[in-house]
Amino acid sequence: MRIRSIATTVATAALLTGAALAPAPAQAAPAAKSGKGTTSLAEVLTSDGNRFDRRNGDYDIVTEAVLAVLAAKPDSAVGVLADGNVALTAFIPNDISFKRLAYELTGQWIRSEKKVFNTLVETVGVDAIEQVLLYHVVPGATVTSKQALASDGAELTTAQGATFTVDVLYKKLPLVQLRDQDTDDVDPFLDPRRLDINKGNKQIAHGIIFVLRPLDLP
């Protein structure tokens, strides 16, 4: 019963984000061999015009956060997302996940993606945003959804230096939860509608519902 209840929660969250209606980020053309292409995730995430919109299920806020960090800190390790020669796996929260984070930090529900982004920058600062972004990146490996489903209990070390754990709750859906460093908040789930973004390249991403937290946030 617990698995069924969690599965219903995740499915409902995916629908509420608009994931069923919002287009996925553009997929790069598959390379001759899996994981050998050099299209970067930055190229994929900015391919839709790089603008805020009203779709809760895409990745405008995380994209703008990456660009903001690089504008303020050109030498930031976040820049690895623009280097398609570097193998990595990123877990990218959709826009409504950042809206929820902004609500938890400020107590205000903000509808505009641009206002959410500006609020997060003003509330926690660019340095903290940089650390949160790096916590969503696992360097050195191209982990497909198939591999993730076979990695129950695996502890992944992120570019931020901390770890999170893969908890495969139910393979068939697939239903996977990522256990982060915040012990009293809901841990993110892989979005089953947004897996293997940029597959065929060294850099791959999986959409997640909720934001991974490298430490205990309010």
C-alpha cells in the first residue's frame, strides 16, 4: 500500500507540474555509441529560447540559475554543464519545484518564474545557488535511467562534495527517490516523464520533482 500511495503522489505531482503538456527539452541526435556524443546539457537546456514562461513542468528556472552563476562567477564549477566533453549526470528540478522551495524560504507562493528566480537570488545569494546546483551534478559518469533503476542503495558523490542516495521504490513505474542531506523535507523523485535527456552524449540529465538539498534548509 505504501508503494501505491507514493506512486499516486508522484503521478499527481507530475500532472500538476504540467509535465504532460509541456514539451521536453530538445533531445540531441543520438551518437554512434551511447554516451560518446559531446552535446552539452547547457546547449539542450537553452535550446527552447532561454526564457521564462508559464509552464511549471519545464526547466527555465534552473537554466537561468546556471547562467546567473556563470555570469557572476565565470570560473565556477557549474561551467562543466557547458562542456560536452566532460561526462556527467545531472538531476534537474522543474520550475514548480523551485516555486515550492521559494515558498518554503519566504512563506509566499509566487506564480511568476522570473519573480521566483529573483526571490531565490535575493534570499540565499548566488554562492548558495551555486552550491545547490552543484549538488544536482554527479561528475565522471553518464548514468542512464536503466542504470539508475539497477542502483538501489547507491550513494552518489556530487560536484558539490556531498552525497545523496538512490532509493528504487518500484522498478516498473519507474519510481525512484533521491535521499538528500535535508532530513526533514520531502526527498525528490525522478520524474518518469523526463528521463534520459540528451541520451547518447557524455552528459545526460533526468528531471526530478522537488529540489535536492545539500544541507538542512528551513
